[in-house]
Amino acid sequence: MVEPLPVGRFQLQQKRVKLKRWVAAFISSHRTLFVVLWIVAFCSVFLWQRKSVARAGLSLSGKTWSGRPVPKMRAFAFNLTDFGGVGDGVTVNTAAFETAVSAISKLGKSGGGQLNVPPGKWLTAPFNLTSHMTLFLAEDAEILGIQDENQWPLMPPLPSYGHGREHHGPRYGSLIHGRNLKDVVITGHNGTINGQGQSWWKKYQQKLLDHTRGPLVQIMWSGDIVIANITLRDSPFWTFHPYDCKNVTVRNVTILAPIHGAPNTDGIDPDSCEDVVIEDCYISVGDDAIAIKSGWDQYGIAYGRPSRNILIRNLIVRSMVSAGISIGSEMSGGVSDVTVENLLVWSSRRAVRIKTAAGRGGYIRQITYRNLTFDNVRVGIVMKTDYNEHPDNDFDLKALPIVKDISFTGVYGQGVRVPVRIHGSEDIPIRNVTFRDISVGLTYKKKHIFQCGFVQGRVIGTIFPAPCENLDLYNEEGQLVKRSIAQNITDVDYDI
Ligand SMILES: *[C@@H]1O[C@H](CO)[C@@H](O)[C@H](O)[C@H]1NC(C)=O
Ligand SMILES: *[C@@H]1O[C@H](CO)[C@@H](O)[C@H](O)[C@H]1NC(C)=O
Ligand SMILES: *[C@@H]1O[C@H](CO)[C@@H](O)[C@H](O)[C@H]1NC(C)=O
Ligand SMILES: *[C@@H]1O[C@H](CO)[C@@H](O)[C@H](O)[C@H]1NC(C)=O
Ligand SMILES: *[C@@H]1O[C@H](CO)[C@@H](O)[C@H](O)[C@H]1NC(C)=O
Ligand SMILES: *[C@@H]1O[C@H](CO)[C@@H](O)[C@H](O)[C@H]1NC(C)=O
Ligand SMILES: *[C@@H]1O[C@H](CO)[C@@H](O)[C@H](O)[C@H]1NC(C)=O
Ligand SMILES: *[C@@H]1O[C@H](CO)[C@@H](O)[C@H](O)[C@H]1NC(C)=O
Ligand SMILES: *[C@@H]1O[C@H](CO)[C@@H](O)[C@H](O)[C@H]1NC(C)=O
């Protein structure tokens, strides 16, 4: 037991000798590296001192060093004030934004440009973005949309809608607009884009507008779009509307509008878009938090661009007027391969909804919901096939949408009145719906709260509350326990 010690000590000495030799060899062979490191260190200290002096100078001249340093994300970075911007909440900055964007549009081949919006309130009329551009909103920077609608340009209707959503003819453009772009980032230290929608909502309700209201941010026919780390609020209409885009990411964004009296202020409306990720967001608005769309009746069928491959996860959403996550009702180009997971819907009218109508055509299929929590929600899961809002009378009643291959795994929560309401019809039956691991706390303990009509599918394992009789029952092992009596029974009661 004592003997191993000297051996160990010897080995330790040997190791030390080896280490010394190795360090000497390392230093001599990396002399240049050390010289470079030394110069870098010296320069850093020098620059740091200069910065401190600059800081002292700033505070001496009465200004304070405000906020976090802005990261440089492009080869070239500009400050909105370089283009004459004034952030006093009164001066109109449209020309400053347009000149900045025009400068950045010339830098595409050299890595693009970043436009920094410093703290302040930057009133502006609508302006366009350009490719290879980063719009960076500092902490306490707020872009304010001008409320005078005469300052908002008109644009032709979206081809897949045929008309403006609210009025025939042209529609207002968006506050921040882009089309045929590539590689656009809107980010910041939680700065805000504020549409000041109050005047629009009021005029809409008083029927004083002749054209469809404009979204807050609309990007069309574009790819590689990122919106992150900012707040979007009080949009006149839908908040973020990516239209016929590919590769769109929305991450860590807060979207706000009043939960009442802010009509059509959807949070995010992916419309004929492919490869979309929406994650880590908080959305509380006056309409759907998210609504996946793909065009309206005959116009959407003719345009023929689906929304597909969409991942929505880690969201907290609230909608007192409509639903947390919707698909439709405009879905005439088709919607498929949508996954919604780790979703909390709180104090809302509906949690997740699929809505369509005869005349839409198209399809809704391969929709996967996982780990949904409903907290104080009136109706949890809703499917509705008679959402009869049409662009005009020329829609084809025989264009029947296909609704199928929809699964729910893990639905929890409390304070839910009607956990499920699936209302298919003879013309538009809902096929192949699967429920697994459902346990929802109820506020209204009566029968007929798992409501169905013209739906085919199954429940697997134990489900609370007890499912409707339209569905087949399977045990956890996947064996059929009880086949449904009939799939066309209708037990839907909108009065509960
Ligand atoms: C932009 O310019 C303003 C005024 O000159 C200054 O206060 C602010 O710190 C600048 N911001 C950035 C990000 O450069
Ligand atoms: C912004 O884009 C729209 C649509 O392409 C265009 O009509 C408008 O002229 C553009 N505005 C500016 C200032 O470039
Ligand atoms: C989300 O954005 C905020 C505000 O910009 C930032 O402080 C925070 O680090 C971001 N969180 C993540 C996970 O990116
Ligand atoms: C960003 O600002 C919004 C609105 O002021 C706020 O609700 C949210 O919590 C902020 N997000 C972060 C990550 O600080
Ligand atoms: C999607 O866009 C991001 C951000 O611009 C980019 O980094 C990524 O490479 C794009 N993905 C594909 C598959 O093009
Ligand atoms: C968002 O903020 C996080 C945390 O600060 C940062 O890692 C990420 O790069 C930011 N995203 C963008 C697009 O600026
Ligand atoms: C389920 O979603 C909730 C948020 O609603 C999250 O906190 C939880 O971690 C998720 N569970 C799993 C297993 O991912
Ligand atoms: C039913 O839908 C699931 C997805 O929820 C899909 O994997 C399965 O293939 C579908 N079954 C049939 C018979 O189409
Ligand atoms: C349901 O289907 C059965 C058998 O196919 C049929 O007899 C019955 O009329 C149908 N009921 C309705 C409401 O369509």
C-alpha cells in the first residue's frame, strides 16, 4: 500500500518535466502568435480608453450613454439619423427611411447593410425594404405608422384573393413593405413597430374607409426572411403577412393589439408560404394569433400556391375574439404539413381552429398538434366547414375542400367549456382524425361537450372528456375496442 507512492511521485515529476519542455517548445514555435496577441491586447486597452473618454465626453455634453451596444450584423451599418431622421414622434421620417433603404440597396454585392433605429419615436408613412438588409430597432426605439390614410399608398389586390379582403378594388399597402426580396432581417433589442391602428379600427367600424386596411409588415414573393427580438403592436389590419414567400422565421417576437375593438389584427398570417418557423413568441391580439392561409375561392384555386411545411412551437397566445392558431378560412391553394407544438392558449374564445367552406376547393391535410395547453378557453379544438365568406358570387359551390389526416397528441388544461367541436358536413366530411392523450379540465359538466358531425377517425387510450360516438376507440396497444356507430351523427350545439 505504501510502495506505489514513490512511483507515483516519480511519474508526477516526469510529467512536470515533460510539461515544462512542452511549454518551452510551444512558446518558441508560436512566438509570432504571442506577438500578435500582445499587439491585440495593447490595442484593445488603447481603444477601451478612447471609448471611456468618448463616454465621459458624451455625458459631459449632457447626453447619456443609453442602451446596449448595437451588434453589427452586416458589412455596412447606418444610423437613421445619418439620413436626417428625427425621433421626436412628430417629424415625419419617410424620406429618411427611403434614402437609407436606397443606400443599402446598392450594397447587396458587398454584404448588404444594416439600418439602426436609435431610441426615440420615429413617425413615418409606409416605406419599402430592400434585399440583404437588416433593420435593427434599439431598445426604446419605436417606429410609428402615420395615421392619415392619404399617406398610405394603394396597391392592387393580392392575386390569390381577387379583391381586397374588405372592399373590392385596390387595398392599402403595409407600413413596412417588401417584394421580390432575399435575405431580410428585422430585429433589435426589443424595439417596437407600432401601427397606431386605433384610428383605422375606428374608421373601419364607422365604415369611413373605401379600401381594405393595410398590414403592419407585409413581405411578398420573397425568401430568407427573419423577424426576431422585437415587438409589433397595434397594426391597422393583420400584423405580419408573409405572402408567397419561402423560408420565413419569426422568433422571440411579441405581438400585441387590444383583445377587443381591434378588428382583424391577426398576429401572423403565413399565406401561400413554404418553410416557415414561428417560435418562442407571445401573441395577444384582436383576432387570430396565427392564421395560415392560401388564397380565396376561385382566385386562390387559380393562383394555386399552398402553404406548407410550417412549424409553430413554444408560443403563448391569446385571442378573445377568434382563435389561437387557425388554418383558413382562405385556404384555396391548400395547406399541408403543419406542426403546432408546445402551445399555451389562455383566456381565449377558441384555442385551435380549422375553418373552410364549399367554394374554397384546396385541401387541409397532414396537420399535427402536440402538447397543447388550454387555460380558460371557451372552445378548445374547432373544425368548421361552413365559413361562408366569399369574395364575390362567382365562386364554384362544387369546389369542395378536402380536410383529412389531422392528429392531436397531448391536450391538457383547465377551465374549458367545450373541448372539441368538429363540425363536418355531408359535402365536406372530415376524415382520419386521431386523438391521443387528452385530459382537459371542464367548466361545464354536461353531456355533448365533445361535439362531432361528419367526422371519421379514432381516439387512442383514455380520453377525458369521453369522446363522441363518431370515433373508433382503440386501447393504448393500438387494438380496436369499439367501432363507431356512425360517422355522420351530428351532435353540435353552438349554444353551449
Ligand atoms: C445614432 O445617432 C444618434 C444621434 O447622433 C446617437 O445618439 C445614437 O447613439 C446613434 N446610434 C447608433 C446605434 O449608432
Ligand atoms: C414601394 O413598393 C411599391 C410596390 O412595389 C411601389 O409601388 C412603390 O413605388 C415603392 N415605393 C418606393 C418609395 O420605392
Ligand atoms: C429575446 O429578445 C429579447 C429582447 O431583444 C432579448 O433580450 C432576449 O435575449 C431574446 N431571447 C432569446 C431566447 O433570444
Ligand atoms: C418586449 O417588449 C414588450 C412590450 O413592451 C414586452 O411585453 C416584452 O416582455 C418585452 N420582451 C422582452 C424579452 O423583454
Ligand atoms: C433560410 O434563411 C436563413 C436566414 O436568411 C438562412 O440563414 C438559411 O440559410 C435559409 N435556409 C435555406 C434552406 O435557404
Ligand atoms: C436575437 O437575440 C438573441 C439573444 O440576444 C441573439 O442570439 C440572436 O442572434 C438575435 N437574433 C437576431 C436575428 O438578431
Ligand atoms: C409542453 O408545453 C408546455 C408549454 O405550454 C411546456 O412548458 C412543456 O415543457 C411542454 N412539454 C414538453 C414535453 O415539451
Ligand atoms: C391518417 O393520418 C395520419 C397523420 O395524422 C397519417 O400518418 C396516416 O397515414 C393517415 N391514414 C390514412 C389511412 O390515410
Ligand atoms: C347517415 O348514414 C346512414 C347510413 O349510411 C344513413 O342511413 C343516414 O341517412 C345518414 N344520416 C345523415 C344525417 O346523413
